[in-house]
Amino acid sequence: MSVVLRLRRGGAKKKPFYQIVAADSRFPRDGKYLEILGTYNPKSESEAVTLDRVKLEKWIKRGVQISDTVRSLISKTKG
């Protein structure tokens, strides 16, 4: 089993809303997930990103792979 941090899409047509989740790489994009780590709303004025740092650090210590998009969102929230 390979675990990945990635985005899970929700919201209505043309109004996307994403959850940052830890999921098995075999699961579909909007399918099952192991844990929700945060949210990302690209339609808000400030492109709001919320992250649970404790959960994020827990998964990184376990050696999880991180998608490119999630990696860039994490770096935006740190600085």
C-alpha cells in the first residue's frame, strides 16, 4: 500500500472546493481516503488553505508521498 497526500474535489460545477487527504494511491481521486488533513478553496479571494499541522507531520514522518499540488499549497502556508 502506497499512501499519498493529494486533493479530493468537492463542490458544485464551476465552484470547486478541495480537501487535502491522505489516501491509498489505488483509490480514485474522489473515492475513499484515510484522513482529512485540510482544505483548499481556490475561488475565495485569498485562495484559502487550512491545514492541520499535527496530522500533516504525522503522515510525513510515516514517509508518505506528496503530490506536486499539495506540496505547493503546503509551501504557500508556511511562508
